[in-house]
Amino acid sequence: GIRYGYAGLTPDGLRPIELTPDNVDEIHRDGGTMLGVSRGAQDVCVMAEQVLALGISKLFVIGGDGTQRGVMELSEELNRQHAGVAVVGIPKTIDNDILWVDQSFGFDTAVDSAARVVSDAHVEARSTERGVGIVKVMGRDSGFIAAGAALASLEANVVLIPEVDFEFDGPAGLLAYLERRLAEKDHVVIVVAEGAGQDLFQTLEADQKDASGNKLHRDIGDLLCDRILNYFSDLGTPVKLKYLDPGYSVRSAPACGTDRIYCTRLAHAAVHAAMAGKTAMMVSRWSGHYVHVPLELVTSGRRTINLTGSLWRTVLEATGQPCLSNL
């Protein structure tokens, strides 16, 4: 087992640990990973040398779209050296934004955990006069967790996702809708993905990126709280706002039952693929079948919510929210 992701495939990385039936016996009951994770790219030539130095013939790499890009680069380098190493990717990310897979491992668990928080926010908002509950969930570029949590709880009145621009002001804006909703129901629950509304910030830090090369996002949760509190304060009808950010609690939750089954089946498919000599591919469940997908397809983009598809239509129908964009 390689420690701390790609950082473990460098000369400075920690020594690998042996994975035995005894030391992995109960890991399915825990969240997170016993191997650890890291951010940031590593030199692919150095990683290939380390794979060969460790005598690895079959390498299984578990992670999201950035991880799968690393899988492709590493497999290409190993193939260039005619190393004969099978490199197989396994789709694991709560964001559910990997292409060419029905659903990534971890998504069901994240939705299950986030939905409970949305229900908590509803209880808090409903229990006070003019109550507003805001739940911010992970989702930098894709709003699958926000959409899933809203549908699983059926307590959300507004869902804000990165795929849909929205406006605060104007008759079709968010603030006007919240005013109407509070006048009618006296409470409202908003679920927002962390990557939503980035165009609303006055200064965009477009050139700033994290260690993995992802664009740094501004905090939409803080902006929502400030704009809502100020708007209703100026109207003379202040609200009682409760803000919940369960991000890392959702990500670190132990896998739910459906994810445990799914993970086991992906693992079996990955082992069978590697033993058959397959490489430069990711195991996937596509249209209900377990298949092998070339990494060129997996890494060609990022999966997002189709705004003309049934998922987003169901979210709109379940929440009753109007169009919140002036575009």
C-alpha cells in the first residue's frame, strides 16, 4: 500500500505498508483511508522509477478526475519504458464528476450524510420566526452532492450549483424570492455547492490555484450569509439565519451499504483487469455493466449536471424554486 498518494511514489515518500487480510479486515467500517492522501503533482518519471524500484507489477490507483489524469501520465511513462506494469484506475470521489462512469464510489455516502444535515437545517429554520437555513456542501465544479442531498431530504427550497449562474438582485433574483418565500412560509432552506456563484464576487482570483492545479474558489457561503442578513435588515424584517458547513464531516463518513457493495465490485473488476494484463484504463459501471474505459476518455473533461436533463428538472420540481438568473 503506497502511503499518501503520489507523494508516496517518490524517494522522499514513506515506506509502503504491506496490506494483509488482518490489517484490512475492518477498514470498511471507517471513513477516510488507512493509506493517507496528498495534493500536488509529482514528477511522472520519478514515480515510474519508484514503481520499478519497488518491483510493482500491478498498480491500482483510487481517486477522482485529477488522480485519473495522474494514472494516465504514469501508465504512459511506464509503457514508454516497456515496463510491463498494469496500471488501473478506480473512480472514487464524492463529487461524482468523473466522466464515463454511472456514479463514482463515495457519492451515495456523501449524499446520505449531507441529506441529514439539510434535514437538520430545516428543523432549525422552521423552529424560529423568519428562519433561514443554509447548508454548504462540497462540489467545486459539479453540483451533484447539492442536488442529491436536496432530493434525498426533500427539505430544500433552493439549490445553488456551479452549473447555473444566479443573481442576488432584481425581481427574478434570489433575495426577492427569499422575501416571497418567507412571507408565505416563514422559513426557507438553501443548499449551495461550494463552487456556485463565483461570478458574483467583485474580485476574482483567476490565477490562484491550489497544489493540485485547481482554481481557488471564493467562499460562497459567507457571501450568501452577508447578502441575506443585510438585505432583510435593510428591509426592517431581520431573519434568524443558521449556517451549516459539514464539508469534511460528509467526506470522512464511513461508506454506506450501497457504496460498500459498489466498492467491492469495482475492486474485483480492477483486479481481474490487471490480472488479464489490461492497463491505461479505469474500471467503471456504465449503464449497469462493469466495463473498462480508456483513460483518454476518462480524462477528456469533467462531468457536470445536464441542465436540460431529468436530474435538474427533478430538483426544480422538488424545491419549487424559480429561475434565479437574469441571463
